[in-house]
Amino acid sequence: MLFDAHTHLNFEKYTDEERRSLAAGIEASEVAFIIDVADYVESAKQALADADTYPWCFAAVGIHPDHASDYAGIAGDDPDKCREAEERLEADLDEIRKLAADPKAVAIGEIGLDYYYGTDDREEQQELFRRQIRLANELRMPIMIHSRDAHQLTMDILKEEGAFSDERKTWFAGRPAPGSMSSEASGHEVMIPGESNGLVPDARVQMHCFSGSPELALEYVKLGATISLGGPVTFKNGKKAAEVVRQVPIEYLLSETDAPYMAPEPLRGRPNRSEYIEHIVRRMAVLKGLEYEEAARILTENGKRFFGI
């Protein structure tokens, strides 16, 4: 049993026939659950249509930072442009709020910051990010974070907007303490204040396709976040991702494909598919010193707990 904690069955370039074919592949595989992640209002609607069609599919609804330019002027000095952008953003957030009420919607995402391609819309990205963290807090839902070339600012905004607040952690059941779920032979000692029942607080913040350092990953874990990794952990040049897996306790890891992007070795270069999650979990098992079946079981339990499935 495998869990793909971040994939895009709703990908806009898929035809209906291609989407049905991909779903058939998932059903024929070991994959038990997927989170079909949106990047905008229309893709959120498709993700929910997928989730309503397939019992193993659940949706995350949100607006990706790549769409921040749609709200150009929202952080500027021109009052007319600011008002127009504000109206567009509020209308889109109202749509996301409505879609999030669907029982198969299990997270707000993917949201965050992406500074890889330039700096023209940085202020808009930050405003869009902040508004959606607030929406997730309003709805008391898990958050799925995209962060690229903006590691420190992403953490700062998450903290400022209450994503790791003590109040938020009371909305979700605790998670197992480090070392309680497996016989892993490797790992890093992480001290997290516990609860009386032996669990530790969970902010339900998923750091999707985490590309930061092991030190940053451990800092996030202590704040209550969960680290999600995909294809790069299998790459020959993916040493940083591999070290993150080694150091973060398996209780705080998720497995993902981010399909159709970043297919793992030995399938790198092809369009990614959810069933390729097996290669990622096998690599994570090796890095943790676990049998594949044990790693698959734990990562699936982590996914079910994180998304409330």
C-alpha cells in the first residue's frame, strides 16, 4: 500500500482519455491514495471532479504562486489597480473557500512562493500566500506549501501568519513521537515537546517537494511541519534530499511524485505517474535502513493521518 501525497491528476494538458488511463494505472498499482493538487480555481474544480469519481483520490485546492501575476497591482501604489486586483483575488478566494467545503477536499494548496524565474511579482506572491494561509486557518485545514528559492521568507511568512501557532496545533490530533513507528537504524535525534498521551503537536503543514537543507527540515519539524519528498531523492545529484530523509524521523515524512513532473530514477526524463511512487519509497526505505514494506506502511499511515483520511 502506497500513498502519493502530491500529484496532479487534474493537469490541464491531460485529455479526458489520458486522465482515465492514468487512473486505471493507479488502480492497477500498489497506490492506495493520492492527493490531487490544484494550482488555480479551474484545476481545483477538476481535482474535485477526480476525487468525486475515484474513491482513492482526494483534493487540495488553492492558488499556486505562478498565478500571482493575475493580481498585479494588489500591493502597489495605484489605488485603481489595487482595487481591481483586490476584487479579483477576493472572488478567487471565495471560489476556493466554496470548493474547500467539499468532503473530498483535504488541504489548501499548493500555495507559497516561487522566486526561481524572477522578481517581478514578489509582492503579489507574498500577498497571495498570506491570504491563503489565513484561509486555511479560517477553515482549520492542512496547508500544502510550495517554496522555491525563497526558503527563509517562506518560513517567516508561515510563522507570521500563524501556521505554527499553538492555537492551530490544537485543531489537529497529535502525531507519533520520533522513533515510535519504526525500527529505523538511522535518523537524527529530534526533541519535540510532547503531550500527556505521548503524541507531539502537529501543525498540518506539508513542505511539498522539499529542497532545503537537512537543518532547515529539522527546524520545520520542530515547528510542527511535515517534510514531503519525491523524485529528487532518487537522483544521483540528489544528495541533499537524501540527507534530509536520513536525518528527519520517518514519522514526519511523506512520499510524493509531483506527477507529471520530476519522474524518479530509473524513469527520469519521462512524464511522471503516481505509480512511480514505488521507486521513491524504495529509496527512502534504503536511506532509513528499513524494509520496503515497513517504509511503505509508515508513509501511508503518515499520509492518512496528515490529511485526515
